[in-house]
Amino acid sequence: MTQRPVKGARRVTRLALLTAIALTIFMVEAQIPVAVPIPGIKLGLANIVTVYTVFALGAGDALLVLVSRVFLGVVFSGQMMTLMYSLGGGLLCWLAMVGLKQILTVRQLWLCSSLAAICHNLGQLLVAAGVMKTWAVLAYLPYLVIAGAAAGLFTGLCAQFLMQRLDRMESGGRRKTMEQKDIDRINELARLAKERELTEEEKEERGKLRRAYIDSVKANLEGQLNNTWLQKPDGSRVKLEKRKD
């Protein structure tokens, strides 16, 4: 599922929102102590946003979100020395996802995320080898491959669930919402009925459009009621159920 491209203020707002979500996740995860005493091992939950953005919005928007999140992350965390490692791993991970997107579907997003996470850890190791001027750091590679695959699997499943959920919501909205051109046609037929007698074809068309409009209103109302919860005096919440006669 790739969303329709948007431009201008809407695009900037959407990318800013995704960057803020990724940055918030990153900052929260940074406060969680790592149980495994191996450098570079972490869940990388902020990558859920990167994976989603690559598949839903495209490579360019994903790169903007990734670079913005990495830069703001090191600024807010005060760890400027990690900028090269984060960028090295993030860019290699982004390249892997962009390439894998060409051959994998949304249903295989978990696989793409796992492979990209391994590339992320590999990128960080290559940066470390360049900074330290030694290939000895590659001794951590087997551990980081296993950790990256596991973390990537988790983040990929989260992103896959998110995309499928949003896709169902968007599809449901398209089914339940009547198109504006049909509403305009109803108004046009109502105006013509005041000026002259409608033909049999126009009367039949008006009847179909009216029924479709009523069905659309009922479907939207039912969707709102299905997501309505009632709070009891004791503070518990129960979902509003359909009345049984």
C-alpha cells in the first residue's frame, strides 16, 4: 500500500508528525537499560516509523524522516559522538529497504525489516572499524546479526500490522463515504425537479442516488457507534452494543 503523494503544507505536516513520533520513541527507548552487555544491541523501535514510511510514502520521504530523527536524536540526547554511527547504520538500512521494496510485498514486510536491521548493525560496525582503524570490531558481527534479525522481525511485524490496519480503515472509509460528484448530482436533480418534470431515467437515477446517500449516512453512523464506549460510575468502560429487540 503506497499512499497518494501530497505536496506543500500537507506533506511537510505529515513528515513532521512522523519525525516527531520516531523521535519520541527513540528518546523513550534510550531510557530503557539494555539487558545484553554487547555494544550496538537494542530494539530500535523508532525503525517502525522508517519501515512504514518507506513502504507507504516512498524512499525520499523516508530518508527525510530518518535523517531528521537521527540528527534531532543526537541533539536531544546530547550524544553527538554517536551521529556517525547512527547515520552509517541508518543509511545502509534505508538503502536495503529501498532495494528490498522492489521484490517484497507488504505481507513480507517482516522479512524486509529483519534484513534491513542486519544491514543497520553492519553499517554501524563499518563506521566503528573506520573510526578505530581496526577490523577487530567485526568480531561482534555474529551477535549483532542475530540481535538485528530478532529486533527487525519485531519492528517489521509492528509496521506490517500498522499498515494493514490503516489500509483497512482507509478502504472502509472509501466504501462508506459517498463521492462528492454523486452528492452534487443529487442537488442538481433536486434543482431540475423544481424547474420541470424529471424524465423516467432521471427519476430512477435520483432514487438510486438517494438510497446510496442514506446507506452512506447509516454506515458512517454505525461505524461511529461501533467505536463508542460508555463509562460506568465505577470508572469501567463498556463498548456500546447494538440494541436487541
